[in-house]
Amino acid sequence: MSDLKAPIAVRCTPELVYNYAAGRYGSLFLQGLKEGRILASRCRRCARTLVPPRLACTGCFGAMEDAVELEPRGELLAFTLVAFPFLDPFTGIQRPIPYCYGMVRFAGADNTFQYFLSEKDPAKLRVGQPVRAVFRAAAERVGEMADLLYFEPGIGG
Amino acid sequence: MQPVAILGAAQTRHVARRDDACYSELAFEVVAALLAETGFTHPRIDTVITVSSDFSDGRTISDMAVQDAVGAAGKSSSKVSMDGAFALAYAAARLTCGRYRTCLVVAHAKASEGRPREISRAAFDPFFERPLGPTDHVALGLQARRFLARGTVTREAVALAAARALAYANGNPNAHWRGALSSREIQLGPPVADPLHRFEVAPDSDGACALLLADLDTARAHAAARGVPVIRLDAVACATDRHGLGDRDLGLPGVLPQVARAAYAQAGITDPVREIDVAEVYDASAVQTLLWREGVGLPVDLLAGPAWNPSGGALCAQPGFATGLVRVAEVWRRLAAGEGRTGLAHGMTGFVGQAHCVGILRRA
């Protein structure tokens, strides 16, 4: 082959669009948010409670058959700062950065729930602090994740 | 290969869209059905192979998202990101190495959640092919032209194969498409991939399938305890062809003849027309219904030799990478029900059959 002077690249932007089914359990959770409630699934066999609710129990691999409501407050078990820009998959526009998101253990749950925190400065947060869920105003809730605005510092846990 | 056995098979109904279940719930559904059918419990599953596509699921490392649903947490698990039939080879290898006695294989797909044509386009070469607008369907059209140009079968025979598949699917409760259409009606239907029309190209389905494999000792004990026959997996062979559509003759069955010969040699089959009772192949088009017959060494006449895609085949349900595993499940079900002793199950991956896999199942 003759000497190549300028290697060539092409820009390629395949369009990937997905239309995910939330399924029965995911739909139940989103409907709960519309009502300002946090719903979890409970396993009859091993009594595990998981949020968001799902079919398969992570403890015994059985089907989780019961739905239970959790108090919308818990304990902040971990947090970090998101500073990398990305397009919000639900809105298609860039979410303002930086912000904090964390892992919250609801009272009565056996796992942790990840969500936005109202606090934007990680220096003002601590592991173990109580937080509470803040929802959109009832009239504005439509049954989507954004119905839950964030967790803010709260009392109890 | 040391013989292994297939203890059970389960599949969902294959439909256009399952809104009631996310894809991990589809996987859970078939695993729960399989465990109920075989009487096995999760602690008795030694290793798990899941089959999924990151692009189809829209999830990087898509297998990790179904581990909870298939009960793999805490076990050795791995993934096949090809057609599910290829997972047979992986499962057999895991069992014959002697470390595991049982292996669960689970494949799921929700074609309705992604865009199958766009996803297939992304598999083509970005410089020389993608700008032309190729998809899996476009490749099927090119293959159909090459196949028909050989003159071994008529255009009518291709439409007849599609009509026959729909008729067979009337007896398959899991089929996505069923119907009673004549070959003429099919040829007058909407074109999908010139020269192929609707029902001559496989549908895009949501569905899942699971198999339980075990070593022969475990299988014999299971069969004796439950009064069911042992269905052995006597051979698995696979091979991959050249990638580019222009680097193969699409009108020929590619590497399938060599794969079939290897499987027949492993299983001791010398006369497939007489020795195979039932065959299920992954036919993404009605051309492939005929072409893969040639590939596995059977005469083109659909009435000669084994029952050929008696479920309706992939032409009546195509749940992504689960499609080939469904072929295995269908063959297993018929052998377990006493409809013959020897069966052939085929899967493929890559456009118009770049890679093929053939398994031979036998009722002991």
C-alpha cells in the first residue's frame, strides 16, 4: 500500500430511542408518587422489603406479592456530587450541575433508595443524617419520577 | 463431548408488546415456570448463563440487570450476547468441565422497547455500508434475491413456506403470528423487504425462554424421580462466517453445512432425512425456511424428512436473541411428549446467518 498521509475518521451518531415498559411493579411505584406515597414490595417468604418495588426478591428469588407503604423519610447513607454534564433522559435537556444525590434508607426497607438531594454542597451533608422526601404540589403530580423533587434534611429517620 | 441433558424448558407467549412486565420480569416469568415444571429450587442451580443484547435492552452489560430476576446472585454466571442457541454450547462446556451439575440458561428480548431496524443498522460497517441504509430486513431482501436467482425454488415456494408457518402456528399457543393465508394472499400483502412481503419476514416480538441443563447422572435421577424421559443433548456445533454481506454468497447456506456435519458426527447421525424426527430452525425469512434445509442436508421438499418448524418457527415469533433458544425449547417439548426420538435445533446470529449453531437432542 502506498504511504497514507492523513488517516480519516467519520462522525456517526446512531439514534437510539427506547420505550421501556415499567411493568406492574414500576407502574405501581409511579402511581404511588402521584399520590405522594412511597411504595415498596414485600416478600411473604423472607419478609424483605424493597424500594422501588420489584417482582424478584433479592433475598430468596421468590415473587414479591405484597405492596407496602413506607414513611417518606429516612436516613442518608451515602452521597456524592454530580458535576459531569448529561442530558436528562426524561426531558432531553441538560440537568443543571453540580448537584448532590444520595442513598436513603427508608425506615422499614431492607435496601436503599437513590435520589436527588436538595443540598448542593456535600460539605453540608453527613452520613447518617435524617432526610425526608419532598413531592411536587398534589395538583402538579402526574405519576412520574419527577413527582418526587428531592430529599431534604429532616427530623427522624 | 460428555453427554449432558436438558431437564426442562419454559417460554412466555411471544407478543408485539408486553406492557405488564419489564424485561427482567419476563426473565423471572420463565425461570419461575421452569422451576415449577422441573421441581427444582434455586439452591440446586449451580451456574447460570443469560442471553441478552445491550443494544436491544438499551443497557450496558445488560445481563447484570437480570441477575436478580433469574436468581443468579451468589452464583457463577456468565452471558452470551448472541442468539440463545449458542448458549447451549456454553452451558454444555460448563457442565462437562465437571464443576457444575446444573446450568440454567435464560434468554429475554423486548423488541418493542428499542427500534430493531435502527439497532440492526448500527451493526453495519460505518464507512461503506451504513450510509446505504441497510437493516436486517434489507439484508433479508438481498439474500432472497440471491436465493431466488439460483433457480432451485420458485417465488411461489417461498410464499408457501410462509403460509405453512402461519398455519402451523395456529397450533402453537405461544406464537406471535398465526393465520390462514394462501401463498397468493401473502404475495399480495404489503412489501417489507423487497422481494419479501409481510409474513415472509419474521415479526419483532417480546418474549423469553429458559432451559435447565444437567449432567447425565443428575438428569437420570431427576427422570426416575418424576417419571419423565431423559432428553440428552448429544451434540452442539457452531461456526462463524465472514462478516461482510459482500464477502459471502447470501444465496447459499454459508457455514451451516459444516456446522450440521459436525453436529451429526458428534451425535452419530449418518442419514439426517431418516434419523431426525423434528427440526426447529431460526428462519428470519421464508427464504431461510427453505435455505436452512439445504444447510442441514435435507431435500428442499418441505414434506420430506423431519417435521420442519412445526411450531411455525421464527417466522411466527422472533423474540430477539431468545429466538434460537425457543427452537431448542420446542424440540425438547416434542421429544419429551414422545413426538419422535431425535431432534435438531438451530440458531443463528449476524445478518442473514453469519454464524450458525446446531444442537442435536435425543430421547434416551
